[in-house]
Amino acid sequence: MLASKFSLLIVAFIFISTVSCTKEEEKPKVRVVEKVDDNSVKINETKNIMIETVEEKNFAVELEFNGRITVPEKDISSVSARVTGRIESLTQSVGDKVTKGQVLGYLWSADLASAGEEYEIAKKEGGSLLSLTEKKLRSLGVEPSEVSNGKTIFAIRSPLTGVILDKKLNTGSTVNVGDIILTVGKIGTLQFVGDFPPEQAIKVKKGMKVAFDDVPTLTATIENVSPISDPTTHLVKIRASFVSQPGQEIPQESFLKAHIVLSELPALVFPIKSIIAKSDGDYAFISDVGDTKIFKRVKIDITSRNSKQVAVNSANFPKKSFKVISDGALLINDSLEEGEKD
């Protein structure tokens, strides 16, 4: 009886196993990428793989460089100490917007206090002495209307409407005549400053347009290319000017990646991610003429490149529009070279 039950269990197990195997056979696992030969693959699914279209069109030949947005020197004004003294307070920080005449802080000065006392005496006596003491106060950066008996602390005011670019000193700092306390720059007119190696700088001309990858709504125009390179960095400085759009906030002293379009040329334009760099040249996986799922690794002749695309000589391509593998191309290439199948 026990043997009979065991036999039934074996039969049931074999039946279940057979059914399971049949189900697995009915749903075979699909390979995402299947090797066709040593240079070709078949794309069965596009999971984690991007396929893009290559077409013949104008390719922008660019110079790429890094730089920073700042205020032109002509629109920068420094707030300097006209007397010896001590900063009692500074109420503004770098990046704060200010208006002309706005109080930025306060300065204590024995010299100012003395000039104020002279002015108070002259007011009582009148005559030419009053005019002289008023002139002296203004030369020290103080309006006579600010002076009152015994006053020893005087306001530090903004020379223009703009933004605080730099803060050289802080509350409690001792100042001497000529020391820069703050730097203020005008809002609106901005400048982009960058550096080029001399061999690239000779291609940059006044009037060329500058575009920014991180702020695509901005454009600038080259205003100046230095005639000499910096003796320390051996780079040539360029300056480009532009005006920010109404309502558009642009942080001062922002470092940005930029590019200048030098020219345009007709070419087959490939996405940069589709390029496979090998020791004997550059390659890409290009769709087969007869089957759009088959991609063949083909050697290409790159004539120019930028950060996103490359220009390829179209002479060796009878078709001027086809598909290429971009995302995933490098991994597929590695698998082919290792003789593996994904």
C-alpha cells in the first residue's frame, strides 16, 4: 500500500515537472542583443539601449571653453575709506542688490568727528569758514547734513544702484585712507570672461556669438580678444558682453561652460555617445540596409566634433539617413570583442 502511494507521488511529480518545462518552452527568454557575426548584432528589444537617426545636415564647428559671468570693469565702483577709522557695522552681503545712496554700514573716525566739530563751529560763526568746512566734509565722504554735535559714526553709502560683488572688510576692521571696503557693480550689463590657448584664440573674432550650455536663453557677443597671452597661464583672455533678459536672474560671478560657433559644414551628424574609439580608428553601430534590427560595426571618418555630436565624412555612405546605436554602444562593442552574447 505504501509503495503504491509513493508511486503515485512520483507520477504526480513527473507530471508537474513536465507541465512546468512545457510552460518554460512556450515562453523562451528573449535576448535583448543577439550576436549575428563578429561585427554585427541584432537588437530584439531596446531596453537600456537608445537608437537615434543620423542625417546629413549642417554641423556647427565650435570652440568650447569655460569662463565666468561678471560685471564689466567700467560698471564697477569701489567703496573706499577716505579716512582712518574702524568699521562699526556692514549690513550688506555679497550678492545683495543696493540702490545709489543706500547705507551699507557705519564707520567710526576721529578725523570725521574733528571735521564735524569744525563744521559746527563754522555754522555759528558763518562767513567763508563755513564753505571751507563743508568742502572738507564732502572730501571725506560725508554730507554736512549728516553732522551733529558729538557725532563720531558716519554712514558708508553705495555709489551706484547695483549688486555687492565683493566684501573686502568686516565689522570691527581697522581701515586706512584708500582701503577698499566693498565693491559694487551695476545690474543689467554683464560680461563673460574666458581664456583660450593662443592657437585657438586666433580663430576668435570680435562680433562672434557665444552660447551657454547651462543657460540656453543667453547669448553674448565677443567684444575683445587680448592681443597677448597671460605670462603666467599662457592663455589669451576674451571678453563678451550681453544684457540679461527682463526678469531673468543671473547670479554674479557664475562659472559657465560656453561655446563659439566658428562655421557650419554639411556632414552626417552622429550623436557623441554612438562613437566607439578604438586603437585603429573610430567606429559606430549602423543599421543594416535590409534589416533595421541588424546593426553593423562600421569604421567612420570624423572630420569635426563638439561636446554632443560629431561630423562624419559622408563619402563612404550611399544612404544619407539611417539609424545608429547611441546609449549602449560601448557595452555592446565590449561584448562583441569578448565573444559574449547579451
